[in-house]
Amino acid sequence: MNDMTANTATPGGTPKLSVRELSKRFHVSGGGLMGGEARYVHAVSDVNFNLDKGTTIGIVGESGCGKSTTARLIMHLINPDSGKISLDGDPVGADPASLKKFRRDVQMVFQDSSASLNPRLTIEQSIMFGATIHGTPKAEARKRSHYLLNRVGLDPARFAGRYPHELSGGQRQRVNIARALAVQPKVVIFDEAVSALDKSVEAQVLNLLNELREEFELSYIFISHDLHVVRYISDTVMVMYLGQVVEYGPVEDVYNTPQHPYTKALLSSMLSVDPDDRTDAAPIQGDPPSPLDLPSGCCFSPRCSHVADICRSLSPRITGTRTRQVACHLVDPAAGHPECAT
């Protein structure tokens, strides 16, 4: 079990959202009536973090590392096998009443802006829907939808009566943001929410998210493959590999001085406009192991150039300070990792 207790809250304060030992595995084959050895995909293993009011935590990692599954587990769109989630210090239960309240306070914006909207509802109706489900009178919900449309840069007079297919991808994603805010949440999870947008539109949406976070005192969980975007919008960053957290810390500390070899390799893959920073060398050798057959010891050991015997036999626990943590046997608290120091 990882002992990560990363905390973005002030000492003694209560984090807005607390996630403890969140785990999920999916049954693939075997067992039951068919017999044979049961096989599982270990999607998320012992994920822990705290999110404070008004802050953003970015989650990065290769495809299949468990970023999106973590988000869906937090929202209980997928039921976790184990783990505890608390909002404002109150644990989230599995009963319908508790989940309904939690899903009002914690909203999610998905990657596919088109599939996220009901094609038979107008933009106004889509934004109003969640608020009315949670008891807001229709007149108030309509007024709020118009205010939010205007706030995300869409004129209500032009867009309220339109349907999703009449909008561009960037406009639909702005509608999804407005819809999430319509229920007055405390936390918003963005799962690759800007990855399908043109760069100019992406920049506008990112600036909008920063403005809305300050205006409504929101907290964000921001999931993205784009390391530049995560650095721009996040206060802290959590690096995941094969369902496990391998490094956590303030975004500038992690980006400037990565301590885990995987983090260093991942950041080395960032594209740069500076020709002197470009390299033809592959930042990471090989492919990730199959989540059906994880290696013993450190999950990154088959791809790590500084692997030691202990790495192949014992899984490292994530340790460090309250704000900076890494899961690696070879990390020295003072000098960092020998590979990352070179």
C-alpha cells in the first residue's frame, strides 16, 4: 500500500476534496462458472491526494495510466473496489442521496464536447437541466443559464435557443463548462477537456477557466496529455504510471527538478520551439508492461536505465515531505535520483 498523504491544504486546514487509497481492478477473464485463473486489469492502485479550495491539481501520464479512471472513480461513475472520498471533511457514501449531493458539488467536463450534450435539447435546456434536477426553480435556472452563457463568452440571445450541432467544438465546450457551473459546484474535474480544441480556442478556454476558478472560488482536477497546458493551469501535479502515483508536488518544482525517472522521461517528451532543446533520442525506452501482468517490484523497472536489484523485487512506497513526494527506492532526500541529477 502506498502511504501518500499529499496535501495542498494549509497545515491544520481541511482540504476541499480528499481521496484516500482509491483502487480499482477490472475482471477480464477466468474464474466463476468458466473456471480457470481469474485475470484482472489493475487500473488504479492506492491513489491518495488532497485538493484545497481555489487550487488546481493536474494529473499527467501516458495513455492507460489511470488518469481518466481515477476521475470516474471519484465521481462514482465507476464503483471503486476500495478507498475513501471526502468533501469538506464529510465522507461520500454510496447511497443515492449522498451521491446526488456529491454530484451537485463535484461536476465533470468530458473530452467529447458533442457526446456530452443531448442533441434534442437546446443549449438553454442543457444548462438548466442539472439545476432543475437539484431543485432550482425553472425561472431561476433559466436566468442563471443566460448569465453563465454570457460569462463563458456566448451571447444568450444568439445561442440559448440553438442545438449542439449548430455550434463549433469550442462553443460546445464552453456550454459544457456553463452547464457544470449551473449547479454551483465546489470542485470541477476536467478530463482532457481542451485536447480537441484548436490552440487559439484552447488558450481562450484556459484563460476562462482561470477566471472562473477565481470568481467562483472553485477547485479543479485537470487531466491532460498536454504537459504545457498542465503546467500553465495547475498549482500541483500528480504523475501516474500504470495506475500508481509515482511523483507529486508543486508544478514548478516537479517540472524543473523531477525526481522520478519516469517523470524526467515524460517531461523530456515535451516539444519545444527552441531548436537547441530538441533531441532525436527517445525519452522513454520500450512500452509499458501489460496491466494484466504487472512486473514484480517497481512497475517502471523494466524501462528504467538505473534499475537496481531492490527495484525488481520490492514495490517502492511513495514518501517525502507534505508537499513533495516520490515512489522510488533510489531517491536521496537531499540529492534526488541519480538519473534525474544528470
